[in-house]
Amino acid sequence: MHPLVALLAVAFAQQPTTTLPDTLPGKRFDEFMTAFNTKSSKQIDAMIARNFAQSALRILSKEEWTTRISGATNVAPISVDEVLKSSDSTIVVRIKSKSIAPLAIRLDLESEAPFGIVGAKMGAPADLLDSTAPRRYTKWETITTLAEQIQADYKLPSLSIAYKVIGSKSQEISVGVKSTFTKDDMEPGDRLWIGGAGKAMTATLIAHMVDMKKISWKTTIAEAMPGFPMSDVYKDVTLEQLIHHLGRIPQHVQIIGTKTEKEMADAPTSTAIRKAYVAAVLNQEQAPITSSSFDDSDVDFTVAAYMLERLIGKPYEWLMQRYVFEPMKLSTVLIQQLCTDGQVGTPGNVYGHLISDQGGFTPYQIPGSKVEIALAPAGSCITCTLTDLVKFAEFHLKGIQGDAQVLTADSYKRIHSLLNGKGTACGWTINPSYASEACQSISSSNGAFAVDLSLWPDNNMVIAAIANAASPKRPSPTMQAVLAVRDRIEKKG
């Protein structure tokens, strides 16, 4: 059984009953069940339009909710067996259905008018009774109180939030500790892992090189790397296809073997590391056309960056510093490992955390792997301050609005548009499901950090949030922060 997505609210236990309560949650459940039993996408779609909150429709569109609910109707028809929980904002009902296993449905409602449905989940009764979900963050007074609320709710070691409306001063705050081991407080100027935003930085470098006529969007791998051993299937893949994830290159886990690992271990420079890595990549079989494994491949950006290294004769790290960080005045970006000296809480950096078996988060030292160096163009070991990340995003927001700086207007348009309607836009997701208007976003996690960055052209706004731990809950804490800021700024506007 595929669960429906669980979102907001906290429920209070009551004595089970066998009939739906005459309350708003009870009435919403009755309408939900009636539409569910029709198995009609049209009827379910109409029910969602009447009953679901706008906040839920920002996380998933009405069509996506319809698809998810319709996809679970194989257990229909359903009826009420027992009401297990009921409150002003939550109802959990054990159902009778075709399923052999015991099933329940939980609906969570907004805690304020119009009290729309913000979450729906089907699963084992015990799981839904114990289920809690993130709050709806609408009443925060300052960005500090917002960060403190989300950090406390998710029990994160730290959370950093920043936003800027074009023409206004940026707002930024970090709360919590750099490490649960040292307990050192977060400070302004701390560097944070930026994950997938590193892809957008690499795409910026590539666009700059195109503007300088060092390379073309249509340059193929074979043209950029004459004489380099590779399978015929990759020779005609273009630079533009690579950074839109349309090169059909398998993900990392399908590539590295013992021979390549030794070659990388013996490599004296970062360029030599990438040479060994890319040689392994380009001699693998191409991913099947139906595969989704390459839709967000880190490997594509490593191949693209190595194409530049071969053509220009300079390391990727030098090229980034010269043509991206310096022109955009990003003074804190580092392409290196976090905490590689073996010390927890290296000054200027923030330590990542993994979910521990005992619950909570435990500090995690990112290993100084040569693979991380190879994958640097995908953001594997790029850190910077939140201030610089927002500054970088501001260049891109202005660029897609027509105020092109550093890159040409054509380059901004290309790296912020899908290629033939497919793939992703050079690290950016175009109009994610939670966006009610134009938006470009980056959402990334390595298990020890989580990053959400978004551009909102209609609101002239950039928002970024980074946590030094990743939560399994959806929506993630960093996405909750982005949406809370976006909703507040939109209302002010």
C-alpha cells in the first residue's frame, strides 16, 4: 500500500466510537470517504478542491493529490469500523476494506479558519495513532522566532534561514549549535554545506565559458576530449544535455570499481582524480531510456566540469574562483571537505549530523574521500556562508528577470529553462509542486545536511534554509522554513 502524504497537526486521543462525530473533521472525513469510494478521479478532484487547504496544495498540487488518493482506491469500498481519535484538528478512523491487513485513515486539518485538510495518510492504525506532523508556521513574529520554532519542533542541532526581497536588506539568522558534541553556538559567518546549489554554481561557470566562447552548448564530449577513451554511446552527448541531466549517464553507485579507486587514490591533483573518475564513467553502459536514475545525477556535472578542464587547461576549482566567485563577490565559498582535520567543529564550518539508532542526531565527519573531490562540481564538498548563498541566488533571480550581470541574458535563460521540456534546469527545479506561482528551487540532502533554496520572481524574493541534519519527515524542516517566509512576504506584498 502506498501511503498518502502525511502533513500537519497534533491529535488528542478520545474513546473509540463506531460512528463519525458530528464535527468538522467528521464531516470532512465523510466527504473524503464518499469520494474515495467512487474511484472517480473527477469526484476525488472535486472533493479536494472543496476540502483541502491551500497550504496542502502548495506541497502537492491538486492533480498530484488526486493521483495519490486515486492510486490507493484498490482497497475500496471502505466504511467506518471505529473512530480511534477525534479532535478539532484531527480524526483517525479504522476502516473496513478489501485489505487483509488492518488499515486506518488519518486526516489533519488547519488549526484556524477555513480548517481545510492539510494532511491525509493511510496505514496501520497504531502508526497513525502515534503519528505527529509538522506545524503550520503562520504566526511567527521575526525570522529568529521562526527558526527557533522549527528547530525545536524537529529537534535539529541548528537551523539557518535567510531571505532577501530585491531592493531591501537581506534578513538572516542561525540558531542552535555547530555540533551536538562541542555545543558551540552557531555564529554569523559560519560556512554551511550547500549541496545541490553547487550544481547551479557549476552551471554558472559553464555558461560563463560559453559566453566567453571557450566552449559551446552543443560541444560534445568527444569534441572536448579528443582521444579520451569512452564508449561510443557518449561521444555525441552535448554539454547542454549533461547539465540538464539528459546524458543518460548512470549514477555513481553503478560506476566505481577497485581499479578506479586505486587510480584515484594515487592521483596527485583534483584534475587527475576527475580524469580517473570520468574514464570509469564514460566506459559504462548507458542507462536505459526508461530509467530515472540519471534524472538528478551528480556524475553529469563532473563530466561537464572535466570537459572544461581538458579544453582550458585549468583545474575546476581555479575556474570557479576566477569566473564565478570573484565576479559575484562570493568571498566565503570553499571547495573542500568539511572537518577533514579530524576535529569536530572546525572553525568556520558547521558539523553535519546523522539520525542515530537511539533517536536524535549524532555528529558525522564527512570522510576525506577522493570520490568527494571528483564530485565537487555537483556540490559534494562545497561550503559557504548563508550570506553568499543568497547573494549567488540573487544574481540568478535578477538574471531571469532581465537584469543580467556576470552572465548574458541568453545564458540565464538557458540554464533556467528545461531542454526540450525534459530533465531539470541545470540544478534548478522549475515550478515545484508546492509553488502556487513561478518558482525555481533547489532541494538537497546528503543525510547530514539539508538545503532548500528558492527564487520567487513574482515576489522579487530569494529564500534559503539549511539544517545541519536531515529529517525524514515531509515536508522537510528547511522546506517548512522556505514556505513560511514566502507566505509571510506574499501577505505583506
